[in-house]
Amino acid sequence: MGHKITIDSATMFNKALELIEACWLFDLPPEKIEVVIHPESVIHSMVEFVDGSVIAQLSPPDMRTPIQFALTHPERRPGRGRRLNLRDRFALHFEPPDPARFPALRLAYDVARMGGTAGAVLNAANEAAVAAFTAREIPFGEISRLVEITIARHRDGLQQNPSLSDLLDADRWARDTVRGAIGERRPPPKPLASK
């Protein structure tokens, strides 16, 4: 994985974005989507039906499989990714995410409820904050805080049913807002000593 997705995995913004994506793809309210921590990374999605049964998609954590399927859809072709060997002993564990440790998930639920341009703002703010972190301009813990500040400032400018142009404008605005918020937290430069 690259730097961005590694950081997004640590902050859980990868799951935050997937939650918003699932709301759109399956036309579900955010309350119908639940995020769980699964340390083995074998189950990639689960759907619970009205009768209580659950169907899960299982595979080793290897991006070659979903990339191949995206390229060959709707066909399933022989894969190049690792195979799940059900003869090997393994266990599946789940736990609820800690909202204090992973504020990205709370933000995702808020953004999914807001709709409109909020998703584009969350994504762009996260990208700008991660870029600032990798440039060593901010500490790791500032990523979520900067995204939250940006979303809060966007509430008045939220547009429902946005055009592509509106989404691109929201993206630019969010990146600028993150940069501005980073500048606000920096102390002013010390004056040069005169001789």
C-alpha cells in the first residue's frame, strides 16, 4: 500500500469513505451501516438480511483480487492474488471501533446524513491534511481535527444535489480551508533581532 492508504487505514478515514460510498451505492441511510474492527482483514464486507442470515465476502488482504474484478466485471477470471485456504486453522474476530480513537467514523456518519457536497469536502480535507502530515507540517493527531474543522465550516455552504462543478468547487474550498486552518495554528514568526 502507499503512504496515503496506510495513513487512512491508521486514522480509519478509509472506512469513513467506504461508509459514505456504501450509502450512495446501496441507497441506505447511514444508520443501516455498521463498521466493525476485524484484525485478520479476511472479511471485506458483510450483508445481513431481514431473516438474520449474514453473507460475507472473504479473501486474503490482497488488492489484486478487487482490482482484477473491477477490470473484468461482470466476469470472474482466474485470479493472480493469494487464495484463502480454508484447511488452515484460522479465527475471525470482531470488535466495535473506539469513537474517541477513530473520530473519522463519527465524521463519516455526520457527512452521510448531510449529503450533498459534504462527502467531497471530507475527502478533500482528508487528502490535504494527510499531505500536511506527510510533509511534517502537522502531527498525526491533527488530521482528524482539521477534517472536522473543515466540515463544520462547510455546513453553511452545503449544497444538495450538486453539479460536477459544485463538487470541484467544494473540493478546492476544503483544501484551502485546511491550509488556512494549519496557518491559523502556527505561531507568528519571531522578529529578527536588530544589531
